[in-house]
Amino acid sequence: MLEKKFTLEEDRKSIYDIFPPMMFCSAASDESRKYICHINENFRRGITEDHPFIIWLFENAVQLNQYFQRQFEQIIDSLCQLDAKAIIQNCNMVREQLLSLSNHYGVDVNSLPQLSIDDFWSEEE
């Protein structure tokens, strides 16, 4: 079980190893931090690592990968391959599944942000 939240650079590097090759990037500003990625998967260049949902995912990746591998893979696959509406639907469904379980294995499901279209960037904004 992960004993501490990732705060040190070496902790972050080891967390990245749990994920498939993905392009994570830091937000350039507080404004861009509120977006996970582009609304359209065809224009997506990266996943904002300091968005609250992604921070939660990093902090719980070890337990999710160990105890909830199917749900963990659903989240990752969604972020890599789907548009914003499908990501929202899949990730919020995973959130509900995890909340309904009696044993969370150390995963703080209550702090998992529920996603909305406001968590995604598009040129129209």
C-alpha cells in the first residue's frame, strides 16, 4: 500500500511507471490547470498532470492498479482514446462503482472529483 502521497520528484517518477506511455505535462498557469486535456481526442497533445482529477489518479495509482485494475485501465484508456463526453461518462461511472464498494483498499474515493465538460479545453472558449 502506498504510504504517502506523491510530493517528492522521485515519488512522481515511480508513479509514471504504472502508466502506459502517455504525454503528461504541467499546466502553464492556474487557468490551464483547470483542464485535463483537449475536448477532442484528435487534437489532444497531453494530459495536464496538475489537474485535480489527474492528481487524484496519481495519488491512488498504486492501489487502483493493484485492487481495481479493470477500473484503472478504463480511466487510462478513456484519457488516451476518447473524446471528453466519453471520458466524463466512463470516469464518473468508475467513480460510482468505487463508491459502491465496501472496501476501498486505501483509495480515497470520496475525494475523486466528478468530471464535467468544464474540465476540458476547446478553442471555442
